[in-house]
Amino acid sequence: MSTVLVRFSEARTRTPEETLRKIERPPTITDVAALAGVSAGTASKALNGRGALRPETRQRVHQAAEQLGFTGNAAARALGTGRTYTVGMITTDSIGRFSIPLMMGAEDALGAGRVSVFLCDARDDPIREQYYLRTLLSRNVDGLIVTGRRTQARPPIATSLPVPVVYAFISSDDPADCSVVPDEADGAERAIRHLLSLGRRRIAHVTGPEHHHSARVRAGTTEDTLAGEGLALVVPTMFGEWSEAWGRQAAGILLSTATGFDAVFCGSDQIARGVAETLRAAGRHIPQDVALVGFDNWDVMVDGCQPPLTSIDMDLEGIGRTAAEMLLDAINGSPVPGRHRRPCRLVPRTSTAVG
Amino acid sequence: MSTVLVRFSEARTRTPEETLRKIERPPTITDVAALAGVSAGTASKALNGRGALRPETRQRVHQAAEQLGFTGNAAARALGTGRTYTVGMITTDSIGRFSIPLMMGAEDALGAGRVSVFLCDARDDPIREQYYLRTLLSRNVDGLIVTGRRTQARPPIATSLPVPVVYAFISSDDPADCSVVPDEADGAERAIRHLLSLGRRRIAHVTGPEHHHSARVRAGTTEDTLAGEGLALVVPTMFGEWSEAWGRQAAGILLSTATGFDAVFCGSDQIARGVAETLRAAGRHIPQDVALVGFDNWDVMVDGCQPPLTSIDMDLEGIGRTAAEMLLDAINGSPVPGRHRRPCRLVPRTSTAVG
DNA sequence: ATGAAAGCGCTAACAT
DNA sequence: ATGTTAGCGCTTTCAT
């Protein structure tokens, strides 16, 4: 009889020796309850601030938990409540320059909400994407953030998911989905208005491939904004690639063209840097002869450029943070569907400094 | 009576209508078992390839699982088995250029092992680090990967953890801990031997801050390797910062020094790029007059550089992958303690092209 | 070869 | 105000 009792007790709590070797078995709420001299249910209430407990009891339980270094078993909690305090973040493209600040922003907002993030890199592979999606769902994530490199709308990652999804930077082509994207048109407009405010009127635009959504949007707005002032680009938008090499090449073309120009707005900082290099080599002074504005505000590029480059910042970290906050809202029952455009910011540097 | 029976059945399986709305409740193993006409225990064995089952039964269960899109509840599995098939990845510094390939490599190896990754960015803040550590432990991760930007050894993230830890890129200063690090000395030696093989004998070395571990290691090996050939740097190692600006400045100093030089080994690609720019502006031809080698093999820098830059690649992705594999080994009971140095690779480009 | 039952740690109804 | 109990979904003995 007494043997049976001892056995039972061992199964519910643990001996002091066992408690010391907490490496072997982390403390459970039953251990905490035993130490505080209450039941497991009461301990749970105390720890979660629920139920009606004597303050003194609550205190005692917290103390016991502290003493034991109790953190709770997430799996057990999840199993009971159905909530895991976990979200999945899928980068459809590889983790890269754009994904990082997005992820950092999201991770920041989620971490503050005591939510952990599963990281998945789908490498632009639909198979991997679906694999990760299933994995995340079987892990009962409370929600999903989908990010990627291209701003172009993409098909939804799935239809009728059991959890909310927010797209960050990229957007779903279903307008009912929640997407947080940079307002690239706003960015382009800011760049042009900035150049106009400096008195520049003979502006060129060098950007990425015409088939690229961002390049088209930025170019379109550039032309429209100028047209709104009764102006036009000195030469039609120069589409090419997102590289310094193209920037150099484009600047060469501009220089050899008879048309004069006093400013270049570039679709990326890399392009701008290439342009700067070639212009300087040709003896043009920046910003005196030619003012230069880039896009992305990528630190190594804007700082490495000579002179330091004025650029458009899409606030990727803010987009990631906003997306995460919207996801938390959706998880808590207040979804904010639709595509949310966030304004850009112009960061002035020497390449457009007056004088 | 019959009512009671129906209720019971509803609680265990579900009606066809419910099964269709799998958005509301994902299929459980009980559903699968019911559909296959077996018990939950049998279904579990079939799905996990355990126990002694008739092949036909196994087949039937798998089919049912397939049909229902059964993925299993990770929390429930974890609660029972104690294994979560998750690991935590903590970047001690912010997620940045170095962390990305490390994380990608690790994520790649872990994903292949059906293990999911919790991402944590501790932002160089010990408080955050400990917070994340506790969070991860309460989530019962099976192991931890600790990464960071600096290669210098750091104190262990904790003593006597209940799960294995592998340090990637950074290393623990406890030699018993498992760390996977780049062999920076190897990298520096490769750079110097490459320059020597081109017949260069008047070599300069421009690098980052002297207090920085990587800068010191690379400089030390540079000098030792030359000394081994009876040579010395044309001027003492030039310590500065990890920036293009310092590269430009250092090149200026080199040019104004009476001493001639026919090669520069730089501690980073950014520095090398700055050096290249100033040398070219001064009319020195690369590689004819001066051969140039960088460090990091950072795509945007080596490609943007004129001419394209020969560089040392630390294979960060490989380090991340190796670290993850070692962690999986440790989780499976075969730890490989100690600091593991991985060789670097020289990637030749135009900046050291012969002729 | 298969089923029944216990239990992982926690929370939430329900008792007291 | 606190204790008791019943599950959450799965795995794993132990019966049969």
C-alpha cells in the first residue's frame, strides 16, 4: 500500500535530487504547485492571472515558480488551448537584402508580443513553399507572414487557410488578402519633387528591366510627375538591369547624347552608384553639374558612393513591423484586409546638396 | 442511450460535414483511424512505421491519411515524445550580411532533416539573449545554434543547458563547446600565396581595426606567411576601419609613400574596393601595376569593383550547414565537441588576372 | 496483428 | 478561494 503511494507521489512531483538535476527534467506546473502547497489548477490560475485567488496565494505560487525556474511547457499549453504563440514567416525568394529588414521588423514586433517566429526559406520554389506551408500548419502556427523580393502581386499562397496571412513587401493578387507594401509611386514622386525643388529641369531616369514591376511603376510615376509640371524626361526612361555596370553604361550613353541633363533619378542605389562613377570620371561634378538620387537607401551603397547618395527609403523594417502588427490583430480577431501602401521617405545626402 | 452513443462518436471522430470544413478543425489521427477502420494506436504505428502490422492495413491507413490531408499535431506529438523537431537559432548580433548565409545554410540542413527553425535576433543585447534562451527552452527546442558577426570567442550562452548547442561563425570560449568557424588564417595565407604565385613581392596589407579579432588574425598570418618566404610587408599592416572610405584613404597614404608596391591584400572587400578606386584614379592599373585581393567574397562588392575583385570566401553557408549537421548529430546522441575550423577558398577574378 | 488504456503538462469547467 | 477532473492529440506499453 505505502509503496503504491510513494510511486504515485513520484509520478506527480519529484524528489529533491531530481529537482536539482533540472537538466534532466524541467520543472512542471505540478512541481510549482507542490512547492507552493496548492493544486496544479490553482497554480495555473495564479501564473496566468485568472480566477479568484488570495493575493498571498498568488504571491506564493509566483515565488515557487521563480525558485524552480519554471517556464511552462509550450507544447502542453498549445495542446490545451489551441494557441501556440507562434507564427510562420515564409520568404518566397531567398533570404536577401530586402528580406532581412522585413524579417527583422516582423520579428521585432512579434517578439514584443511574446510570439516566436518559424523561419522558412522557400527559395522561389513552389514545391518548397507548399512543403513549408504544410509543416507550419501542422505546427499549428497562429498565423503566417509571407515575404519576398519582388513587389509584384503574386497568387495567394493558399486558399482558405485555417489561420490569417499577411503579405509583407510582396502582395497577394487577391485584393481581399492583407498585404503591406511600399508605395513605390510615392517614392518616385518624392525623388522627382526633390530634384525639381533644387531647380533641376533636365532630368534623366535610369532603372531596371522593363518587365520588372518596380521599374515600371517608378518610371511611370516619374514621367507622370514631370508631366504634371509640364515637363518631360530629357530622354525616355532607360531600362536595363539592377546593376552598377548598367549604371556606368547608361551614364556613358547619357554623356554621349547631345542632350544636356542636370539630374539623374535612378531606380536603385546600385545603378546610381554606377552612374556616379562614370560621371565623375568624365569630369562632371555631383551635385553641382548633375544631381543624383537613388532608390533603396542601402547603407553600403549610399555611403560608398562618391559623393554620398541621396536616396529613397522604403522603410522595409517598418513594413515588416506593420505586417506583424496586422497579423497579431488578425489573430486576435480584428483583421484589416486589403492592400496597405506605406509611404517612402527621401534621405538627402551630398549628391543633391544645394550649392 | 442511443443519443449518448452518437454524442460519444461525435467527440471521437466527426461528421462528414465537419470533415469538409477542415478549416475549422484539422483532421486528427482518430479521424484517420476511423476512416481506415482501425484504432488510433494502430494508425499511429502505421504512420510511423512501427509495430507489426499487416501491409494491407498500413496501406489503408496511409491512404486514409492522404485522403484527409492528415499532417498530425506537432504539439501533441511533442508532448508525448519530448521531441519537438525544432531548433532555435539565435543571432547575437543583428541579422546582417554575415548572418544571412549562415542562417540559410543552417536552415537548409535542418529543413532537410524535417526540423523547423525558430529565429531570434538578440541585437547584441544580453538581456534579449537570455529572454530568447528561456523562450526557446520553454518551447522545448531540441537544440540551439548560436551565430553572430564577430569571429572572436564569446562566453557560452549558458552553462549546463538541457539541449545541445552549436556555435556557428562565432565560437564559445569554452573549448569543450562545439563551434564551427572559418579558418581566417588559412584565408589570409591563401591570399598571400596567390599574390606570391603571381610574382608579387612588394605587398601591402590594409585592414580593419586592430582591436578586431579578424583583423589581427588575418594580419598576423599575412606577416608570418611572408616571413616564411623571407619577405615582409612594404609597410606595416595598416589598421583602420571596415569601410570603403578607409580603403581610399589608405591607398592615398600608400601612393604618397616613397615605397613602391605591386600588390595589396585587404581585410575586406569594402576596403579593397576603396583601394581600387583611389589607385585607378591615380592612374595605377589593376592588376598590371598592382594586384588586389579582398576578403569576404561579397557579391555586390566584388562585382561592383573595377576591375572585378579576387577575394577570399569563408563559405559561410557551408559553415551554417555544417553547424546544423553537427547539431543534428548532437541531438541524436553523437556530439562532436570542440572548435572546428573550416578552410577558406580563393576566388580569382580580374584584379589578380595574369597578363 | 490489432485494440485498449494510460499518460505527456497544461488549462478550464465544475465542485466544494 | 481552492481542489478535482476531464480532456487536448498523440505515442506507447500491455492485453488480447
